[in-house]
Amino acid sequence: MELKQYLAKYFPFPDFRPGQHETIDAVIEKNHTISMLPTGTGKSLCYQLPGYILEGAVLVVSPLLSLMQDQVEQIMAMGEKRVIALNSFLSPQQKAFALLNLENYKYIFLSPEMLGMESVQDRLKRLSVALFVVDEAHCISQWGYDFRPDYLKLGEFRKKLGKPLTLALTATATEEVRKDIAEKLYLEEWKEVVYSVDRPAISLALERVASFREKLERTHELVNFFKGPGIIYFSSKKVAEQAASQLREKGTKKAMAYHGGLNSESRVLIQQQFINGQLDVVCATSAFGMGINKDNVRYVIHFHMPMQLESYLQEIGRAARDGLDSIAILLYSPGDEQLAYQLAEAELPDQYQVERLFGVLMEQQIPYDGLSQRAEELSMVCGFTEIQWRIIMEYLSNLESQNYLADSETLMQLVENRIAVKKQQIRTMLDWIQTPGCKREFILESFNEELANKPANCCSSCGINREHYKETKSSIEQEETVMDWKHDLASILLISERIE
């Protein structure tokens, strides 16, 4: 049976989207595969369809609870019930039951932290694993824009599972990052399916504003002008809350803030409300939107300057999943880059923190293998954030011997190198903002691509007809009328889930 016949048998899609056929073909031919496909092209099909063709379970490592839950719900909506997410949403009893019955599941989603648990690894070792999938695989790479220490261990976990057939999926990864992904996963040989990062349906706009207050006012004007579903990205949870509150005060009632400070239930609820049209705009930090299956996002606004081009591309890629024209607007005021530099440095431990840590280790002769038992105490004494502590632990856990002085110097050198990479990424983003040339060409050149066909509303440098993106009130009212029954059903289901 040909792939298109399998597609027709298991999914209601008439044909494959760009890159899907090539990726699936490489996987079922038993090739380890790194696939870079544009956001919105349906990367999940690349492991769902092979799951029906290959014998055994499909393990999917996913970075976010919201992303995991959304993917599970999508699969179940297609009629497949043999799917589960091993995450913190499960009660201890539910988790125990799931682990005892893993053989009954075809698709198993889990976080890298859950995969790191020995009890989970022991159960997974007993399974026949057809495919090991790493979603958002750029998180593996130390050169990627979302450095995640837990992702760096996936290669070791993969070895413990017997080096199963592996598929790494991402939307944005340079050649250097793709090589790093393969190295971290211990792939000796692999195939690559690489598509352009360009999204022709999304116009790229830059607006300069003079102050923070002017940014807030301009944000309200844009939301009021564009009307349709949109996402506004912020680097600050506090500012996201402030902007959402102001939008509601000025008449945009269906606006909410989404960030890591909310509990898991609130984040999932807001995500579902947005997907089902119960919210018009979400003021969010960068985690929101990853993998969300909402095809009619018409605009993305960046209130704060992204820290690198890769994250900018990921975030604007939430728009135009239906292929219809959308717009991305970055609001820039002089000095915005300073916040980006501060955030980059804050993600990593500074020299004082490192010196303080090793001073305590030397004074109390604490062995590295005993650090996890004193994590809370040492984090408090040294002022580490959760991310900083995870980076410290990742570094120390990989050392074969213990030499306090040499290890502290090596760690600081690693930190300085990492900060240098982050600062260069910020400078590249700033160059994009300041270039008088075509914004789209700049991005493609950064990924060693050429712009073959320039769309009509390319970018603010080339000229954009803003009226093209203005939705009429009547069209929104019509859409809301059609969607009313979906809203009501979604509300009932959400209430039911919360009661249970």
C-alpha cells in the first residue's frame, strides 16, 4: 500500500503537506530522520501515520504540558484511543495504572523530566518501541534558542531504550543546530528533510514607537484594527498581565494573559478557550502557541523584541496556518535590546553565584553526587533560579572527577561562551530591526536561503497595504454565530473536566 493510501485510510486529509511525505517515507524506510518543516505544516502527522504502519509503540518527547495535552486531544479526536500523556496532570493512581498498562497504548507522550525517571525507563524498556520522537528538537542543542538541560539527556535515555528508530522534529534549526541535534541524540547516520523557513502568507512589519506608554496605546490600536484572533508576545509576565487588563478596560473583553506564573489548569483552560474562539487575543510569553492547532490566527504582535530570529520565526508561525494572509508586527523602541541582554544574562549563573557555590562546596566538602539532596539549600544560599540550578547540575553531573577550583573556572568559561552566543543572537535580531532592506530577504539569508518569489505584501521595507488585513465587523459576527454551538460545547466539556 502506498503512503497516500495509508493517509486516506487513517486520516481525513486529501494529500500531504510540504515535507510530510518525504519525512514519513524516510521513517518507514527505517532511517533516523531530522525534519525541519515550517510551523503549521502538520509535523504531528509525521509520527502519527508511521505509528499505524510500524509495529510497536511511538514515544513522543514534548517540552510543554499544554503542547502535550493538545496533541493527545487531536489524536483522540481522530478516533484513536490508544494514546496517553505521562505528565503531572495524572494523579499518582492514574500514573501507576498507566505504567502498568503501557502495552495497551500506541502513542505515549512524555516530558524529558518524566523520561528521566528510572521507574518510567524500566517500564519503557519492556515495550517494543517502533519510533522515538523528539518534538521541538532544537531544545536539544546548546546552540538552539531554547537551551533546555533536560533535553541534553535524551541521547542517554535513547541509548538505554536500545537506540530505537528516531525522528527529530523542529520548525527552525540552522545547519549547525541540526548537526548538534544528531550528535546529542547519538545518531550515527540520519536523513534530513529541510524546508524553507519562509512563510509567504505572513507579512513582516516593523513599527518604531517612542515609549512604553506609546507601545501600549499602539497595541490597543492594532488589536482594534485587525479584529480577528491574534497573539501578542511579551518578555515580561507583569507587562502581559498589564496589557491584557488594559485591552479589557478599553473594550476588548475577550483578552487574557498567558504565562508561566499561572497554574497548569489555568494555562490549559486559556489555551482551549483561544482554540475554540472564546478568546480573541492572548497576551502571552513565549511558551504560548507551541503546537496549538488553531489555523485562523490573523496577526501576531511582538510587544518586546525577541532574543533571536529563530524564536521570532517560531512565534509569528502561529499565524496563517490556514494559508490565508496574516501579518506579524514588531513594536520597537530605542533601548529595547537592553531588556533582551538582561534576560540573556539572567538565564545563566553569574561569577558571584558560581564563586559562592564552590566556596560552600569546598568549605563543607560536599561531593557532586550529593548535590541533588541539597538543591533547595544551595539554590537559596547562591540565589539560583530553577533554570540556573538545572544548568549547574547538568554541568557537574557530567564530570568524571571532582576538582573544585578547576571545575569552577571551567563552568565560568562555559557560561561566558553561552552568553556570548546569546548576545550575538540578539545583535542579529537588532540588525534585522535596523536594516533598511527587505526583512524577508534578511531572514532567509540568515538560514542560507534565497528569496525566490517576493509576496505582494512582503514587509514594511517593501511596503504593506494594511487595509488588506482589516476584517469587517460583519464577517466576525457571522463567524461567531457559526461557532456558537462549538463555544457552548467547549465550555461544557471544560467545566466537566474541571469537576472530575
